[in-house]
Amino acid sequence: MDFIQAIILGIVQGLTEFIPISSTAHLVFASRLTHLYEGNPEQLTATIAVLQLGTLLAVLIYFAPYILSITAAFVRDHWNLVTKKRRMRFSGTHGRRPIWLSEEAWIGWLIIIGSIPIGTLGLYFKDLIEGPATKNLWVIGIMMISIAVLLAFAELVGKRRKDIADFGLFDALAQGFSQVLSLIPGASRSGSTIMGGLLAGQKREAAARFSFLLSIPAIAASGLLELKEAWTLLPPDSFAPLLVGTIVSGIVGYLSIWFLLAFLRKNSTAVFIIYRLVVGSVILILLWQGVINPQI
């Protein structure tokens, strides 16, 4: 990997990690165009996972005050419970949360609960995820279209009434299990979780916000796990470019978060649905005509 390849991949990662158009799909194409690690899906998987650490940093910086508030409230409420300063009562406001938990601490629990599905299945299917099957363009093309259809359905039937302060267990599980779809290339982590949120009756911006918060444990776990393996998988001269690419992905990712939240306050996800349908269809047509190879 050289610096030009790293910067290109960093820009693509930052743009597509949070916009619901699938980062894996675009990174696979970017790696082909830049001739990066051709014939070696394990090296590409490690590179993508490390680049994701840049977008993880973007989330942490963008939501820093809110994350600190959640963490402080989580520690405080549980400390008060342990020291008997507060009784464990479970009849919360509107039945959403245990009454002994503050709103911020409850969001912390929802992030933990929502992260269990992808954490469990991600570890179980780790070898499959790192292999060539997850870079297959047939799979990517089909999933680009499938999530577009599901997202359109969610837009049509979703009530869009809930703010993040109204979330309960159902909301965490709806987005948590939807996030599992992101293990399939072409699905998109943000696209899948926003879809799940809309189906649960969440407002678009609220669904996106929780999607970003829910991405923190998943990206951290996969990125740090692959970072360890990257030391043995990647050539030594690729680490300096990879660091630059990770920084670029963080900067672009921060701007992408700002853009998407501002966009969803006034707009639907229709433009992303159309984009996914077009790109997915083009991929499948090119594969059908034999113009491109399905494997890396």
C-alpha cells in the first residue's frame, strides 16, 4: 500500500461508513481500481478494519459530550445502586426503563444490549467474514438492492414518532439485530440499523444517532481485533500509509456524520435508496455480462 492508495481508501471509508450506501462495497471497488492486495482478501479485510478505527474516532469526537454524559450517569447510577442509595424499581416512565436509571444511563444499557447480536455472530462467523466470500460482487450487488428495498419499506410503514429519549428494549433489539446484516457485504451498517430504527417507529435523525452510537462497540471490537492481525498480515512498509489513511477516514467520517444528521432532519432516505438500487443493478448487469470478475 502506498500513500495515494491509503488516502483514496480513507476518503471512501469516511464517506461510506455512515452514509447508508455500504462502505464494504465501495472499498472493494476502490481496492480494485487502485490494485490493492489483489488476490488477498485477508489483507484487504485487515486494512478495511483498521481504516474503520478512523471513523470510530470521528464518532467519539462528534458525540464526545453525550458519550461522557452517558458514561458518567451509568457509573453514578450503578454506584448508587450498589451502595444502597437507590432502590431497584422497574416501573419506569411509560414502561421504557427502570426508574432507578437516569435517561443517559438507560441509553448506555441500550447500546450494550443492542451490541450483543453483532458481537456474538461476528465472532462466530469471523473466518467467513475475513475470507473471499465477503468480497464477492454477486453478494454485494444483491445486498445493495435488498437493503434498498427494505429501507424503502421502512420509510413507507415507519411511524417516525420516537426521539432517542423514548427508546426502549425493543428499539435497541430492532437496531441491534438489523446491524447483524452489516456482516454481509453490501448491506451497510448505517443503512441496516436506520432501517431497523424506522421499522421500530423511530424518527430518522434519532435512528441515525443511535446507529452511530451503536457502531462504537462493533467498530472498536473489529478494528482492534484486526489491528492485531494486521501486524502479521500486512507488509511492513504499508503501516505509515495506513496511518495516514486512517486519519483521513476520521476527518471525512466526522463531516459525513454532520451531513447525514442535518440531511435526515428534513429529508427521507430516498436518495440513498435510489443510489443503492442503481449501483446494485449496475454491478449485477456487469457481472451477468462478464465485464467484471465477482471475486477480488
